[in-house]
Amino acid sequence: MLCALSGKESPSAADIKAVITASGAEVDEAKLTAYLAAVEGKSLDTLLEEGKAKMKTVSGSAGGGGGGGGGGAAAAEAEVAEEEEEEVDVGGGGLFGGDEGGGGY
């Protein structure tokens, strides 16, 4: 995809290897050969459209839906149960200057 976006509509194996090695990865020749065979003659637009069509068939788990609207009493109890957290001074040991006036950095 990066090769196609850079203007090479039909990138060669060398073009793809250059991108992969530039990222610090190693090229698997067998996988590269299989990939080039699978995309031969297809444009980036065609490959993206085929990918979108495949994504439509993938179902994701959305978890369970929430229950119906409950009574307002439960919400009122939840509000009462919430308490503000108290800030605790854990000390910074003067890491950020502190009150000692040692900010001469």
C-alpha cells in the first residue's frame, strides 16, 4: 500500500523489500512471492474494495445489550455512594523544584 501511495501502481518485489527492510524487518521471500501472485493485475482501489466486502461478512461480538430502563432509585443511590477522592501528598523529593528554592537548573 505504501508503494502504491508513493506512485508505483504495480510495485515490484524489490520495491516492497525496500519498504520492509527500511522499517527494520526481514523479508520472507515465500510470503512475498505468494502476496505478489495474489495481487497480480489488481489495483489498490480494487484490493481495498475487496477488503471492505470481506469485512462486511466478519461479525464482531458487541457484548450484551443493556437492560431496559431501571427505576430512578438505583441511580440516586449510586450518586450518594460516589465520594470525591482526597488528594494525598506523596512527596516529590524536590523533583520538580518544590519549596526549597532549588530550581537552579
